[in-house]
Amino acid sequence: MMGIIYSSKVNSQEMILIKHNCKIISHGYFTFCTIDDSQAIDKVTFIYSVDLKKKSYTTSLMSKDTLSVNNVDKKYLKDYSESDVWNRKRLGTSVEKYFTIFHKDFLIWSNSEKLDFFTRVSKNEK
């Protein structure tokens, strides 16, 4: 049940959705889709690795694409979530300790804040 709800809009023209992929929680991908009124979807994917023992992480930009809303099947976005939904599903679970390595408030942040964070730290690691 992935309905696009506009409560997580960054401004009146933009909404950011998040998707997390991993086989093991310490290594994976975060993909953000920014949808705006221009009918474009900006898709940005970051790869990450978390070391719980050292309380450290690495992350880098993996890909950046712009898609046309007209060319994207609605099913494509079904695996993406708004920040409130995504955060709520992970708070209090065993994966929370991995995400708080990025920042103690990671599971409270909006998707916009997460995207800004990954963009900033990925630039710093080059």
C-alpha cells in the first residue's frame, strides 16, 4: 500500500521518497526520488557501509538520474516511502543501531535531511 501522500513535501512543488536496499544491514543502498511539479523524478542512489565496532561509516554517490513521470509506471514507486512511514518502521528495531551510526537523529530526520546528509558526506569522502 504505497500511496503518494504529500505530507512530506519539501516545498509546495517537491516531494522526496526513500528506498533502502541491502542483503546485510551493514552494507547497502539508499535511493531517493525527488518528484516535483515539472513532472520529473530526480533519482539519487548512495552506497554505504557501517562498522558497528568502530562506530564508523563510509558512503559514496553511486548514481544520479532524471526520469520523466510520464515514463515511470506507478508500480516503480511502490517500494519508496515518505520519511514518517520509513522512520516509523525502523525505530525500535534491531536495524536502528546501524542507522544511528550515521547520526543519532537519523530515524527522526525527514527524507530531505537524509538526502542532504548523504550528499554532503559523499562529497567530503572524495
